[in-house]
Amino acid sequence: MTQAQHSHDDNNALRLALNDLYSLRDQLRVRAHLMSMEAQEQWNHAETKLAELEHKVETEGGKTTRALLTKAHSLKDHLEALMREKNEKT
């Protein structure tokens, strides 16, 4: 596989990861008012991290796609854990 193909695959993976994050973000926003104060603080922190990630994607683009993809997956794991925690309490 060529460098261009790797870059294209990484960009597609990043786009999919961001779409997953946006979906989780939207779900958590709807439920935010039902969360405990601690969960709301975690949510605010995660939302800040997502905004930072979005900014990096916009400004740095493909230069650091793999690093951004790793951050996106990490943030997705965090949001999914927050969602599970919220679901267990309701």
C-alpha cells in the first residue's frame, strides 16, 4: 500500500471516529440535565476535549492524522463509559 493510500485510509478512519464522537456527544447532551454533578463535570471536560480535537483536525488536517485518530478513539472510549454510567443510574 502506498503512502497516499495509508493517508486516505487514516483520513477515512478519522472521519468515522469523529462521526461516532458527534453521535455520542449529541446523545449525552440530551441526557446531561439528568446526570449527577460529577458526571456533568466529566461531560464538560469531555466536550472541551472534543472541541480541541475538532480544532486540531481543522487546523492540522492530515499532518497528524494518526495522532488525532488515537485521541479520537480515547475520547470515544471516555464518552462511551460516561454513557454507560448514565444508563446504569437510570
